[in-house]
Amino acid sequence: MPSCKSVYEPQEDSTLLERYVRQYSRGEVLDVGTGSGIQAIAASQNPNVASVLAVDVQRGAIDYCRENIKNPKIKFLQSDLFSNVKGKFDTVISNPPYLPQELKLKDLTIEGGKKGYEVIEGFLNDVNSFLKPDGIILMVFSSLTRKNKVDEFIRNNMLDFEEIGKVHIFFEDIFVYLLRKNNFLKKLEGNGINNVKYLARGHRGLLFTGLYKNRKIVVKTKNPQSRAIGRIENEAKWLEKLNKRKIGPKLIKAENDYFVYNYIDGDFIADYIKKSNKTQIKKIFKKIFNQMFALDKLKIDKEEMHHPLKHVIISKQKPYLIDFERTHYAKSPKNVTQFCQFLMSGHLAKILKDKKIFVDKSRVIGLAKVYKNNQNIANLNKIINAI
Ligand SMILES: C[S@@+](CC[C@H](N)C(=O)[O-])C[C@H]1O[C@@H](n2cnc3c(N)ncnc32)[C@H](O)[C@@H]1O
């Protein structure tokens, strides 16, 4: 029995997981948070297992295992989750700590962080990069961790799961999940997109970051909860069209159910304004107005420019419009006038005031009306000069 304080003495969660580890492990195995080494030993005893790499964040646990477990199939390594791990595995095992932290000093053997699920979240966010395409994950966790959160992390990371074991002890249920990469993730990886990580979720779209030909990209696909049809294809077409006018991030690749564009490393518009000085802000407004004008001239309405908080990213003093989900042709597009509305909105008032930028509402409204009736460059410049 382990004696060192940093070694987790196997409990019901350990023995439940051990049963499935014995049964399902195969090929090259990674055990994350090995503790006493119980799962690593169980895996090594399956004849289908070639080798086991067992890691733990605590030096004490690794020293304990190295001293007490002499098994040629198993190697031990100190690592904070995957930080020191290299390669891809057929089986990844984990019994992560899952209780919310009680004292200032975290008990690494059982506490996962302030909410309890932080280590599980970190594990699920990174595990795909260490899992072969048809690899499996065996993970145990308890109802003392918020199960809906765990299920959310699993969904966001494009994993499919099956509950293969469950026991009830005292106040908690303990679950064992068998997880695999979902078909969409396998398809992305098959098309050379790696390191896929969840970025954000909108009403209609799901966004992931990834690496494609050594550059950071964004993958946009349909949110399975959305009933809208053909939006992804449509948005990719708009992006391709607008790229020719130097609008939007560069489209890299489009398939029927997803498209890929260059990742823009920058700030959303409100954050940019907060960080920048008056001259920089005015320059950016001018550049955005010019893009709005280009769209108006093309008779294209981007929509939502009166509230573009998540629709404009500024990188290296250049604004990039993103999100063309609702873009359409229109007889009288409202891009410029909607952006005027945004600059006069309550949301921006305080931020602009802090930067000593004052928008004379009645003047801008008047100029916007003139522009609306005659969308030309002279009328646009009058608006720009008024701000
Ligand atoms: C609940 S114990 C499980 C131990 C053993 N695998 C078992 O099934 O009995 C959790 C283990 O995860 C380790 N751990 C906690 N945070 C970690 C992290 N960020 N990276 C790697 N291991 C971690 C702890 O040191 C502890 O050994």
C-alpha cells in the first residue's frame, strides 16, 4: 500500500476504472495521473499492450512508482498533464482529481481546482493531440464533479462517449467513460488539420482553431443544434467573394460541411478601443468605414454591424470582418449607417468618452440620413470627419 502523502491510495474509482483498463487497453498506452501506478500495471497485464507511459504531476508519485514497480513495459515520467509527453497513443487512461479545492494549497491528489473540473477540462482539451485516429480514452469521474460540464468539454472537443461503468457509493455516483474521436474530427485530421481545439459556439456555427500546413487556422462548421440549412456553404462563398476585395480573413479551404480560414491574432473591437489611443482608434474607424462603403457599393448587406462586438477583429492596425452568416444582397445595404449606429450606442459611449472621442449624435444622424439617400464617397467622408 502506498505510504507517501503525494500518492493517491487506490479507492473505488481506481478499482472500477482498473477493471476496464484491464479489458480495453491496447497498443501504446498513456496513463495520466498515475498515482500509485495501479492503472499502468493493469494495462501492462493485457497481452495487447506493447508499452505504457505513466505520468504524474507530483514528483513524489513518480519516485514512489519508480522505486516500487519494476515492469519492463512501463516507463514513469513527471508531467503536468501532457506537458512532457511526446507521441500519439492507442489508449489514454485517466482518473483525474475532481473535487473542488477547499484550502489555499491545492491537494493535487484529489482536488481539480476551484470548481473541481479544471484538470478534467485541461485533459479533455489536449488529449486529442496525443491520441491516434482510432485510439480510445478510458476516464473515470464522479457525480461530485458537474457531469453536465464534463459532457460539455467532451462535446466541445469532438469526442464521442459511451458510459461503460457506473457504481454508487455513499453520496456519489462514479462513472467510467470510453471516448473516441468523432467522425468529423477524424475527417479534419485526415485532411491535414491537426491540433484542433474548441474556440467558440454561436447560434448557427461552431468554431475550432487548428494547425494546417504549419499555420494557425479557424475551422467553422455547423452547430448541430441549429436547424438552418446550407449556411456553411453560403458563408464560405461570401468569404471567397469578399477576399477579392481584401475583406475578411483569408479563406483557405471549403468543403460542404466546413470551411477553413486564417486565424486572426488580434482584439475584438471594444477591447481594441480600450487598449488604443485616440489617433489609432480614429484610423481604425476610418478603415472599417471604408470596408462598409465597399460592401454598400457591392449591394451586399453584412448585417449586424450595429452591434459588431464579435464581428470585427483588429490585428496589426488592420480591421478584419468575420462572421458572414447573415450576409446577403440588398437593394439598399445598411453597412455604413449601421456602423454609425454602433458608434453612437450606449455600449460604446463610456469607452469612447474615456478616449476623449465625442460623437455628436444629431450631426452624425443627419449625415447618415444624407448618406442613406446618396451612398457616395463624399457623403461617407463627411461621416468619417464628424467622428
Ligand atoms: C485520483 S488520483 C488517481 C491515481 C491513480 N491513477 C488511480 O487510479 O488510483 C489523481 C492523480 O492525478 C495526479 N494529478 C493531478 N493533477 C495532475 C496534472 N495536472 N497532471 C498530471 N497528473 C496530475 C495526482 O497527483 C494523482 O496522482
